[in-house]
Amino acid sequence: MSDPIRAVAIVRYVLPAPPEVAYDEWLDPEALAEFITPAPARTGRIEIEPRLGGALRLEMVDEETLVEIRGEFLELDRPNRLRFTWQSTLGGGFDSVVTVTFEPSGARETTMTIEHARLPPAWRGDHEAGWTRIASQLEARMRRGA
């Protein structure tokens, strides 16, 4: 029997860079701060320790809400895949896991897949929309050559 409090949000997005470049953006604190929070919210404090067992901490801030995210890196397989826990204070708090994969796609492009597992079902749609916005913001950053 499946767990009634678990759902998965999946987003696929083509990025204008090879997998190595796309992967590295996720582990660069300055880059991550620019794209990890869906606009119009912004990233507050961010801390990242890109090693197995290393910490990921960030704040997503908008006018009325502060969402704190804490996580730990479970897998770092450059340039193919990274996986980390995602413990959010949103909606009373929940623990989940995010997996990001990078596959070559065409000339100097990458198909990035973000899979956010172990979500409360009511949050699946919002998380798919949020991860889609995040992927779009990463694409815009790459197109600017940041």
C-alpha cells in the first residue's frame, strides 16, 4: 500500500549549457542564491557545503513569509546527478528528497530533471510550479552568461 502523505513533483527543462556547467551552478552559492527561490520571493541567507553529508541551508523570503530549508547532500555525481534532503518549514514542516539529473541534449544543451519526492500530496502542484520557475530562472542566468 502506498503512503498517503507522499507525492512526487517532476520538472524537466532544457538548459543552454553542457551538463558540467549546469551541474556546477547548483553547487556555487552565488549562482544558487540567484535561482533557487521562485520569484517574486528572494533568497535570504544561504549556506552550502558541497560534499557528501554536507549541509544545504537557505531562506526563501517574500513580503509575508520566511521559509527555511535545511538539507544534506546524499549524492554528488558530477556532471550527472545530485541528490539532497529538503526539510522545509513550509506548511508546518516536512522532510523530502530532491534529485537533479543532467543529460546532454543537442549541441551544448542539457535536459535537467528535478524530482522532488516524499511531498505531502497537497503540495505537489505548488512544488511543480516552484521548480519550473526555478529552472526558468537558472536558464535566464545561463543565457545572461552570469
